[in-house]
Amino acid sequence: MLRLASMEISAITLKSGHSTDSVVAGEDWRALLARAIRDPVELCRQLGLPEELAVEAARSTTAFRVLVPQPYLARIRPGDPNDPLLAQVLPRKAEMADAPQFVCDPLHEAGTVRSPGLLGKYKGRLLIVASGACAVHCRFCFRRHFPYVQTMYGHIWRGVFEQIAAETSIEEVILSGGDPLTTPDCRLAEIAQQLSEIPHLRRLRIHTRLPIVIPQRVNDELLAWLRGTRLATFMVVHCNHPAEIDANVAAAFSRLVDAGVPVLNQSVLMGGINDDAEVLAELFGRLVDLRVIPYYLHQLDRVAGAAHFVVPEERGRELIRQLRARLPGYAVPRYVRDTAGAEHKVVLE
Ligand code: SF4
């Protein structure tokens, strides 16, 4: 069932087995990010989870550390080791298991680097790694081993703009990361301005999970520069389970859509999290109610440490067929697989 929060935007109280924390009314997204939980033992303690789970999480934590901001933590059911939101952020020993086909760079992105911080995967589009930081660390992330320091070393924005200006076939730029919205708005406004001065550029796409994990990120400053650019601007958010959508997230979507920014959602199909027709129907139905278009359901990329989340493709196809029988066509995303070196994503169903 959708656990749409009864809590008000003005105050969210997190109840846990051992302590109480809260999101202060109107708290700035930077302050929320600064005090995100970075310790797996503390995460388990705040959620009242068994000590064995905390020990397992601590032993399974690698260089890809725990990062969970309070607004997201507030949506995890205290005391439930199987909570689908917890499963996305808590390191488990399954991450350490040997899975030979699961590798550090499943999409061979290293081979797509054009210049520091700039990736060219598909025709007519370039992807800027605008930030190496995220507001949450998702255990299934295909970039969980991404060499941000090396890829962005020597990253000079002027060089990025010059490269895009020199390639007249480029119509669209994607701001990605990490999460590009970890960058301050004054800087993002400058970047949008520089990009808008490149005559052949038509569209700007922003890939972000911040409106989901810290919905307070969708503030007036963000909306101001989104509204101000001549580029057609799209925001692609990332939500995997209906319990991720609380009243604050719904309000953030409304603000974006009301500002004229089309919002699309991509999800990753994951065992134990959303490999269920009821859960997916609730997620996609809820998204369209909020005027967010379900865009892609991704087959999990084969990244090392995430093999325990994989769902067989035949099961994914079956789920999409079930969704088609119960949702309007625009509410059913395309089920896709990313393949290294391919000209486009492969549509599985
Ligand atoms: S890039 Fe996106 S999916 Fe990966 S850890 Fe950051 S927020 Fe999560």
C-alpha cells in the first residue's frame, strides 16, 4: 500500500526505536544534506533495527559509503529490515558475493569520455558529469564505482562549453552526475546561461534524484533559473517505489510542473523492492496523478555489488504486460536495457 505521508510539509517527525529526529520546517536543502546519515550503524540505530543488521551493514560497507538524508529516512518504516526504501540504501553482505558478470563499469562509460567531465554516448546528445556528489547513495547504482575524480580531473567548464559549441550536431545536453542538483543554483544558473548561448543547442535535460530524497531542493532559486532559460528543459527524476512519494515530494513535483518543466520518472526494476505488479501499478498511477510521466523502467545494469537485486527479463516483461492491462498507456513506462556501445537503449517490452 502507498504510505502517502499524513505529515504536513511544515514538519516531519521521524519516529525510531531509540531516538527521535526531525526535519525542521523550511529547512534548507544544504543543511539537510549536511546532516545526512553517513554511518550504517547510526542508520540502523535510528530505525530501531536489530544489532545483527547493523553489524552486517558495517562489515559490508565499501568505498561506496552510506548516505541517507533525513527526509528520505522519514519514509522508511522503523523496525522493518525488509522495508523497500531501506533496501535501496543499507549495505548488505550480498554486495560482497562473487558475481562474475557484474563489473565496475557495466556500460563501458570509460570509453565514452570526450573530455574531462563530458560523455558522448548517443547521437545528438552530450552528457555532462556536473557533480561527483549525490544526496543519497543507492546500493544498485550503475555508477557506484564511477571514477569521478579521474573523469572530472581537469574539468573546466569553459572547455565543456567550447566542445559543445564546436559540435553543431549536438541538440541536447544532459546534466548528470552524481547528482547535478547538488550544485548551488547560482552556479547552475550560470551554466544554463552559457549553454543557452550555444545557438544549435535546443534542449537541456537534468537527471536527478534530489526532488525525491530531499524535496526541499525544489526551491524558488531552482525554479527561477529553470524558468529563465530559452532551452526546452526537462527534469528526469528517479523514484522506484510508491512509498518514496510523500506530501513533500508531491509538492515538489507540482512546483516543477506548474513552472512549466515537464517531469519524467525513471525506475530500476529490483527484486524485493518493486518486482510486483501491485507496487508498480501504485507507483506509476501515483506519478501520473501528480503529472509526472513514467518514462523508463530499467533492467538493472550489471554493476558489481548489485547482483542480488537483479530480476530476470522474462519476469520484467510479464510485469509490464500486467501493467498494460490495468493502467492507461501513458502510465506504463518502456521497459529497457542499456547496452554498452549501442546506439540507443534496447526496449524489452
Ligand atoms: S547517481 Fe543517482 S542512482 Fe546513483 S547513487 Fe547517485 S542518486 Fe543514487
